[in-house]
Amino acid sequence: MRLLVGFLVLVGLGGPLCAQEKGQVGLDAAFDSGPLIGLTYHVTRWLAIRPAVSYTHSSTTQLFDPSVPTMAASRDLSSSGWKGSLSALFFLPKTEGLSPYIGGSYNYAHTSSDSQPVAAPQPYASFFGQTAADTSNGGSAFLGLQHVFGKRFGLFGEAGVSFLSTSHSQTDVPPPASGFPVGTSSQTTHTVGTFTGAVGMIFYFNSGGAP
């Protein structure tokens, strides 16, 4: 609520200047529950579009050592994921060097993980393997503030509300010769909430042109 009040005060104090020049293109890097790389294009002085994407991958080897060298075991674990968004930003009049804007976005994300089963001799425990995937679709509405130093470099921050629908599927793989069946499950969850962690920087390649 305080953020909204402060934002409205800034808008009310705004003068006739616009936020950015038509035709400007900027490369931006942001952090919103993870790093995002995007490209902002100012279609007009007031409207900009911003596609953004991120990708992560990790892999590790998990060791199981029962203190008997001939019975030591290991398995590989890996996970990867990517997410993308497409945002529309509507800029409001500048005030005190700050460019307030309102925006909305469509967001998509997909993550997957995989771990191998481990069979160990008695009395040591065996471990199930698992393959899982999550696919998310949603959108957000937000308020933002941007400040550009000169015509090239700027900082921005955003906060708002988001809606997310996530489908989760999972397959549990038993250790070899264990006699356990392969198990599968799936579920869908819907989440509505606020976010305040979107902060980033932008570098403009050009200074734009006249409208």
C-alpha cells in the first residue's frame, strides 16, 4: 500500500516530459527470483515492449559410502530450467528525473530434474530415482520506476501482483531388482500473490529519434 501511495504521489507531481525517446532499444538485466536477460524496445515515447528469458542448468554426483570401499555407490543428479516473459510498459510523465510506468506481462517457465536410483546391499538403504517436470503459465501486473543516467545507462525496480498456474509431473524409479513398481503422479496448483523483487539495470544502444 505504501508503494502504491508513493507511486501515485510521483505521478501527480509529474511534468510534461516523457520517459524515453521513440525507437530506443536497450539491453536489460534483472533479478526476479532469478536472473533475467531482456530487450526493451520503445515503440513510442509512452509505450515499450520487453521480452526476457533466462536459463539454468546444474549437475552433481551424489556419493554413498558405507565405509566399505567395495560397496561404495554414487549417482548423478541434474536439473535444468528456463523461463521467459513478454511485458508491455506504459510510461507516465517524468518527475524529478524518475520515469514511472505501469505494466503487464505473460510469463512461462519449465523446469526438469533427474536422479538415478541406487541399489545397495543389505543392511544399507537403497534409494529411489526420480524424474520430475514443472510447467508454469501466468501473468503479472506491476508498477515500476526507472532512472536513466544520461541517455545510455539506467536502473529500474518493479513491484506488483502475479498469477501462476503450475503443472507438476513426477516418476519415481525403484532400484533395480527391488521389486517395487514405478510410481507416477501429477498435480496442478494455482498461486496468486505479490512480488517486490524485480530490480535491474538497462543499457541503451541508441538515443532514439523524434516521434
